[in-house]
Amino acid sequence: MSDAPSIVWFRDDLRVADHPALHAAIERGAPMVCVYVLDEESRGIRPLGGAARWWLHGSLTALADALDQHSGRLVLRRGPADRVIRALVDETRAGAVFWNRRYGGPERDLDARLKQALRDDGLVVESYAANLLFEPWTIRTAQGTPFSVFTPFWRACRSAPEPRHPLPAPNGADAITPADAATDDLDDWDLLPTHPDWAGGLRDAWTPGADAAHARLRDFLDDDLVDYADGRDVPSEAATSRLSPHLRWGELSPYEVWHAVRERRSDGAGASRFLTELGWREFAWHVLFHAPDLATRNWRAEFDAFPWPRLHPTALRAWEEGRTGVPLVDAGMRELWSTGTMHNRVRMVTASFLTKNLLVDWRRGEQWFWDTLVDADAASNPFNWQWVAGSGADAAPYFRVFNPELQATKFDPDGVYVKRWVPEAGTDEYPEPIVDLKETREAALAAYEHVKAAR
Ligand code: FAD
């Protein structure tokens, strides 16, 4: 065995349990540099939104604590990741580099180039599957092409070998021997908002980090899984797992979630529905893997013919700020601004309202969610926006324009959710809707005729 240190490069996997790259470095036995690189410079890598930066600060603090419990140390560096990692290799005379895979286009290109360059220099470089249950290239149609429809995709996943069991956390207080390397001070990265500090609602709603993620998973399994299939559509109830940001940052691995749920198979319909939702996460990444520009380009090319009218900035701002005069839409947008999340049902309603009733290009809405969601990820966010807008993979048929009033009657019949976020709804203080729902629906359907003609 060589004594030359191992570098473990942490990315969207801010945990120590079920971390194949960390596991491999421990097995190798040499001293270790555990590094996170804040990369805001590499070409094509999308800069994090504000809510995501807030989360990252908390998550890195938690990861540093977790490594410390095994005598490890988290090293923080900033800059273009390939240059930073190569500099760290030179500085520490590392002999091996390990990481868990990423699936976005620019990230994959960077990782592939770096892997080759380091191997050419004689280093051991290994990457692992850790953040998806099924590697996107392993799930294919009978013709060998990627899937574009969820149901057969998920059927193919379910007939593939069962996802592996999670790996254990490092064993014991001295499982890691840290190698010497200087680190940035996390506070110098200015990830937290200060002027103004808008993160109070996020702090109230969330605790980033693996410990909180595991506690959340346990509570969800004990209290909500059994009724998940029915409860998941009711925005006033905390009936869903709220695991999405923890999964986004990899504080918890999908393998851990998968097997924890499988062990509760007795929870029948709830468990199976929940696993299907994890399947949607897999599908979003599958689609992104094969269409890396999902956040900027219509997945269905015929939507390039959609005649988006000139942007009406006041309407967009009213939507962002939850002042459209449509109670369910305003409730969702205010929940988002305040807490960094929004219930899935209401995400669909607000996205439909923006793209169809206000006829604002889905990319505008996607960008707003990117900036304000703590769970914003490069696959799920554009995938779902395109799903609602009609331009995406396995998308809702275009004519399915969500009616926010009917949705409220059905899923918030007593108005509990709306009253929580829009207490003035129904009083004189509350504005009239900024658009007529029926007229704008018809205008949207008329605009869609251009897409039909382009098919
Ligand atoms: P649960 O109902 O408990 O579901 C369990 C897990 O399954 C979630 O944590 C998530 O990882 C996954 N999941 C569930 N539904 C979906 C879905 N439709 N697509 C992908 N994964 C899913 N989810 C994100 O994680 N990041 C995003 O940036 C994101 N943007 C969205 C934008 C729009 C316009 C819409 C309509 C949905 C978006 N979603 C996104 C999907 C979904 O709303 C959230 O995953 C869900 O609300 C998170 O809450 P939960 O963890 O309680 O979900």
C-alpha cells in the first residue's frame, strides 16, 4: 500500500454514511484529504441559487462535524474544480482521488477530463454510484434508446437488480487519518444572506445535515408512510416526507431511503406510492442525462414554435411575490419565499398559472424556483417545469390547464392552507385576480395551436 494520501472529493453527497468514495479511501488506508470545492467558475456549471447557498452553509457545517467525529477534517477550497483538485494533488502529493458520480452534462465533462488527466499522471482515480438508484445509462428501452415515458422507465428499473444495500458509516472515532491541507474559512464564502437576512423562515423550517435527514426519515416512516398515498396531495398537512433538500444535497442517500421503506413493506399502498415518487426523481435525472440542456431548451422541439408574448414584468413580479389575487397561487408563492419550499400540488398549480394563464415562458419560472427552493436541483426543477408547461418528457397534455380555484376546492376544501399564507384572502384588502382564468385559458389553448402546427 502507498502512503501517498487519498483525496475524497465531496460534491452533492454531503454525508459520511453510505458514501462509497469515502469508504474506498478508508479501505485504501492512507491519510486522507476530504475536500469540498465551491465552483462558481467552471464553464456550464450553474451557479447556486440563494436558498441553495443558505442550505449549503448548514450542510457543510454538519459534514465537518460528522467527519470530525471520526478524526477527519473537511477542507474547503474555492475555484474551478479541476484546477483546485489538481493543485491539491500537487500540494499533498496525493496518490489517489475518489468521488461519487454527478450526472449533469458540464459536471460529467469536467469529471471525465480530470479523471483522465490524473490517471495519465499515474494516480488511482475511481468514481462510484451513490446518488441515484439506477445509473442513467443502464436503463434502456428494448431498442437501446433512453426512456421518454415514466411508466415503462420505472417498470424497467423495477425489473433491474434491486439497488444495493447502504454502506456503513466509518467505523469508530479514529477511522480517518487526516492529511495536512489548508482550508478556507466557511464564513468567508458568504453563503448566508446578511443585507438583508431573508433566511429567518428557512431557519424555522429546516435543519440541514445528515442527522436531521435521518430523524426526518424515521418520523416520516413512523407517522406518515402508511397514509402517504392519500395524504400527499393535501398541502395543509405535513403528510409528505420533506426529504427533498436532504436528497438534493446527498445528506441521505436514495439507497438508505429505498431500503428503509422496503423494510416497511407492510405499509402497502403508501410505501409503493412513495417508492414511485423516488422513481420520478430517478426519471428526471435520466432525462437530464440524455438532454443536458433541459433547463434552457424545450425537450419537445415543436414547442420552439410556441408564441410567448412579450414579457409582462408586473405580472411576473406579482406571481413571484404572491400578489396575483388568486389565493392558492399566492399561498404557494408566499410559502416558497418564506420557507424555501412549496408543496408539490401547489408547485404544479403555480407553474401552470405562470406558463398558461400568464403566458410567461417556463424558463422564467424555473429560474425563480432555482433561486428560492432549498431542494432546487439541475434535473428535477427543469424536468417538472417542462412537465407542467407541456414541453417536457411524459408531460401533462397541454390542454390540462390547472384551475387554481377547483384545485383549492378539491385539495384545500376548508381553506386551511390558503389562510395560513394569505390571511387576507376573502377580505377587502385582497386584490382581484390579475387575469381572468377562463379567458387566459382559452388564449393559452389558442397559442398552443402553433405548436400543433409545428409537429
Ligand atoms: P415526497 O412526496 O415525500 O416525495 C419523496 C421524494 O421523491 C422527494 O423528496 C423527491 O426526491 C422525490 N420526488 C417526488 N416527486 C417528484 C417529482 N415530481 N420530481 C422529482 N422528484 C420527485 N423536486 C426537487 O427535488 N427539486 C426541485 O427543484 C423540484 N422542482 C419542482 C418544480 C415544479 C414546477 C414541480 C411541479 C415540482 C418540482 N419538484 C422538485 C418535485 C416535487 O415537488 C418535490 O420533490 C416534492 O414536493 C418534495 O417534497 P417531499 O420531499 O415532501 O416529497
